[in-house]
Amino acid sequence: MNNTIGFELTAEEIESIFVQLGFETTKNNNELTVKVPSRRKDITIKEDLIEEIARIYGYDEIPSTLPVFEHVTHGALTDKQAKSRIVKETLEGAGLSQAINYSLVDKERAQDFALETRDTIGLLMPMSEAHSTLRQSLIPHLIDAVAYNVARKNADVRLYELGNVFFGNGEGELPDEVEYLSGILTGDYTVNTWQGKKEEIDFFIAKGIVDRIAEKLDIQFDYEAGEIAGLHPGRTAIVKLNGETIGFVGELHPKVEKEYDLKRTYVFELNYDKLMSVSVGYINYRPIPRFPGVSRDIALVINRDVPSATLVKEIEAHGGDILQNAQVFDVYEGEHVAEDEKSIAIRLSYLDVEQTLTDDKVNAVHEDILTALQQQGATIR
């Protein structure tokens, strides 16, 4: 009893308290048997007797002590908690609202948009067929949420969800529970009524939000054209981190949009556990450059099947120590360009942090880049 409430009472003092309460007691060495009157229906277990002792002796007499911990921390956020706050602030700053949906979907949609082909897990006694199977993607319920809003005249919807998906490991085995981050956008991204301007959501806005997440986490995503069932085959990109597929970003397939009575709708989904597993390390700061930089634009024609990212990587590989950035700012397909080709404009930014750049140094690197691009099949315009 003393160990429970922190008192240092003798057996005689405890027995005296029970006598005051009108409880019959029988003492046998260090054991005290208590007979509770029938009027006290609230006392059924030994802890109730301990509470009565504390009440009569006085709660004010309970000593104040600090809790004892085996491992004491300074109370800071864990790495994942800190990163999660950054991700949520980034998404909400981009205009997305957080959604929380059920982990259960109907069996027919359980594997829709799944990044892995794995067994599903169904409930033995589901409350309804609409919630009978554990989900393998967050996208189906997000589509439901958007369709619900659009049907009620809320045409501009931007949502994200951070939740778990489940992959089966066979009968008798526990499933793999993986945390995913997903988002969905439809309608207008910005509407400036007073200026008569608006910006409709497109692929590049959705991809830009994903890029912003990577930037905030100090990691680098790579993108490849790909196909995901339920997404537009020509407007879908596979997201890779360190060569491993971790998600996708793209537009819903026109058939799916028609089925849910939606306009152009864009989604993204990322394996959040894999994002959190990347160690960022320390942030290194550099002084503001004292010397001016130089930018040059190049326009080239290349086969449509060659991704822009391939050209950017080739430029970065031959940019030496003065190339700071290579950014695609225009892609054209149409008149005056062959049907199987496209025209790409890229801006190259050069900077030497040690000294003022000279034309000779920039020209040498620039020519090396142009030669490398021509070897990739590009024609410089």
C-alpha cells in the first residue's frame, strides 16, 4: 500500500483508518483482511481500499516527487516529426488542405493506383462492401472527396493525405503497413477576380508541389515518363529517389474523370516512409557570390521520346565547376518541327565563386556542353 501512494503508514495506523470507516478488519501478521459493509457498493477491489486510506489520511499528505526515467531526453522533436511538420506546412502553404479518410475501401478499388502488386487484405465480417478491404493507395478516397465537393459546387479543390496503406504477406502473416503521402488538385489554382486572371491547375503545378517537398527535405527527385493504371498515359511521371521508384505524379485518366464527373484532375503519391529514411545531415551555408554570373540560352531539336531530364543531366555532367543551374523554360511541338521531334529551350547559368568569369572560360565549357548534346542526337538551332 505504501509503495502505491507513497505514504509510510504502519499496520496499526491503517487498521485505525478502517475502524473509523466502520470496516471489520482481521490482522494476520502483515496481512489485513477487510470486510466491506454492504452499503459501500463502490468498493470492489483492493485498489478501492487504498483509495479510502489516502482519502482519510489526507491527499495533501501525499509526498511530491519527480518521476523516475531510465532514459531522459531534452524533449525535442524526432527527425521524422520535424520533417513531417515541414512537409505539412509546405503543402498547406501551397493551398492544400489535409484530408483524413478511412483505411478501408471496396474490394474492386483496393489495388487502384498501387505502386506495388501485392495481395490485398479483406475483413472477415465487414460492415459494408464499400469498406471491406484495406487500401493499397490513398488516391481512391481522395477522388471520392473531390467528387463530393465538385458535386456541391465547390469546383476548386486541393487536398492532401498522410496515411497508411497495407500490403498482404500471405495467409497467417501480418501485412506490411507503409505510410504514404498523396495529394489531389482540380479546378483553378489561383483566381484574381479584380484582375480578371486565373490559373488552371495543370501537370506542372502538381509536379512543382512535389518538387517543393523535395527541396524542403533537401533531397533530389528524378522523373521518368511512365504508365499507371487509372492515370493519363501521356501525362504521368514516375518519381524516383536515388534510383528507386517511390511514387508518381500525373493526371487522372479521362475515363476516370468522366466516371466521377470531374474536370482535369491531377494527383501525386509518394512513399513517405522512404522519404523519411533519407538522412539529410547538416546544412552548409555559403557566402553570397562577390562576382557576377553569366546566363546563356540554348535551343535544340531532339526526338520526342528523349526526356528533358536526360538533356539536363548531360549538361550538368559537362558543366565543370562553373555551371550553377540548367533550367528548361520552353518546350514546343507543332508547326515547323517534325512530327517525331520537339524543340527545347534551356537556360544555363554560369558562375565562378573565386574570380570574375571570362568569355574564354565560359565559351570552353559551353562548347563542351553543346558537343555532348549533339552526341545525344540533338540539333542546335
